[in-house]
Amino acid sequence: MTEGRPSAASTASLWERDAEIATVARALDVLCADRSSAGGVLVLCGEAGLGKTALLTETRRIAERRGCAVWSARGAETLRSVPFNVVRQLLQPALLSLLPEEAREYLGDSYDIAGPALGIADPRDDSPDPQYVVDGLVEAVCGLARREWPLVLLVDDAHWADQETLRWLAAFTARLADLPVLVVVARRPGEAGGESARHLEAVAAVAGRPATTLSALTPDATAGLTRATVGRHADDAFCREVWAVTAGNPYDTVELLAKVRDRELQPVEARAGELRALNRTARGGDWSTGSRASAWSPRGSPGRPPSWAPTSPSTWSPASPP
Ligand SMILES: Nc1ncnc2c1ncn2[C@@H]1O[C@H](COP(=O)(O)OP(=O)(O)O)[C@@H](O)[C@H]1O
Ligand SMILES: [Mg+2]
């Protein structure tokens, strides 16, 4: 059997991610054990294309199968400067389910201060101290979270989240010792700087364990994925060249194999020399400038909305990527 084959229990077809999925499952065991359980944080770290979003999707699937509520949001490079954009996305399912009077009741004293940041109350005449807003939002989300147990929050591309959200995330995760919420954060290493990096470090410190760092696929797993995609007859030399060309990056591998299929390229040694040129066309963007990443920004995220405007009700979900 090829090493790293996706386990039969997984619908995600993720190769060599059993250890990561087991880590998620253990964290969900703790969360779901008891309403008085402590919450927790998991950080998934990896370069573009290594499978962070795919793992979050799998996390959502497992969590929902266990009866958890799952709220998700993702940072976007073009919306980094929109205060509280990501936290607003995250809370949308909860906020949309509440009548205005209920929102007042659940947010309690935090309503006046957190409501404008969440887009559910008119902006105040004064401009409150951002720390005051963050504190109000922490209380508000603690209140909402208590009624939703077991609750899982997924934050994808946290390196692109707005700074105010990251400040909130650091303060909120510091409260998880007595709040049963599992927060899963996916991020690229080294992309965030300054204050944002400091907040992400604080979140990682709450996790109390090293980030789960995603690795590229091995040659064996790449061969397995190649054969699962283009046919069992793909020979060893061809599979090896797929790995050599993509360095085991799952995104590159999936894209390259789609091209192999489209072009009906025979997966044999004699045609392996064509993979390198095919890979260049498969990438469809220049990694270094992040043009591929911008193609993945949230659905309908063209410009910059007004800073306190509510985001569209169609929240991003890792189960249904844009
Ligand atoms: N372990 C894996 N095995 C097979 N395919 C994978 C794996 N991880 C990711 N993929 C595929 O690779 C592509 C990129 O994954 P994605 O999760 O979007 O990466 P990231 O979010 O880290 O940029 C997706 O098509 C995904 O389904
Ligand atoms: Mg992603």
C-alpha cells in the first residue's frame, strides 16, 4: 500500500495528513466531552498550497459530524485595512440568527460598544478607544459562544486578517481556559509583520503546543496521488518526475495532474520530460507576487467596503471555497 493514502474515514482525500487530522480529532474530543471543558487553540502553519484550507474543510466536516456549530472566516490581502472585517465574518451566522432584541440581550453591556464594530448597531458619535472595542467584542463573543456549545471557530489565512481582528483574537483566546470553544487558525509563516505578528504570537502561546506545520508530500504520496488521479498505470519514473517538478506541493501537484489529464498525456517515462513545461502553464500565476493568492480572495471582495459596514451575508466557509 502506498504510504500516506487518505484514510477510508476521510472524504477529503488528503494524503499524508493523518497526524494532523488526529490532532484535530483529539481537540474535538476534549471540546465535546463536557460543557465545562476548557477551550483550545490549534495553529496550522504552512506555505501557500500545502493544504491549510483543505485541512480546515476537513476540520469542519469532522466537527459538524459531531454536532458542533462551526463559524468560519478568512483573511484577505485586499481587506487587511478594514477594521474587524474578519471577526464580523466569523460572527455572521450567529448574528443573522438573532433578532435585534436578542442581539441586545446576548451582547448585554457590550452591545453599544461592540455592536457598531459588528455592523449591527449605528456607529457612535465619538470614536472609542480600539482597546475598549476589543474588550467589548471579547465579552460579546464569550456571551454568544456560551449558548452555542460545542462551538468551533475557523480562521483561515490569518496572516492577512485585519489587525483589529488579530488583537481581538489574541484577547479572546486568552479567555479559553474557562470557555469551551475550539479555535483553529491557519496561516502562512512569515507573512504577518509588526503588531499583527505580535498578536498571532500571542494566539500561538495560548495554543500551548507548537503549531502544526504542514509538510510537502513525499515522493511516495505524490506517486499515490498521481495514480489516483491519472490512472494506476502511471509508471514510477513519471510519478517521480511529478514530485521533482512540484516539490510535493499539493496545490502544484493537483494543478499539474489536472493538466496531464486534460492533455491526455500518457503517464509514462517517455512523456515525463513534458511535465516541467506543463507545470509552468498549470501555475497560472506568479507565486512570488501573490497573484494566485489574490485570485482566492473571498467571494465578491473587489474593493474596500466602508470601515464599519457589515460584510455580505454570504460568509466564506472552508467547506465551500469561493
Ligand atoms: N494532503 C493533500 N493531499 C491531496 N491533495 C491536497 C492535500 N492538501 C491539499 N490538497 C489540495 O491542494 C490544493 C491546495 O490546497 P489548499 O488547502 O487550498 O492549500 P493552502 O490553503 O495551504 O494554500 C487543493 O486543491 C487541495 O484539495
Ligand atoms: Mg488556503
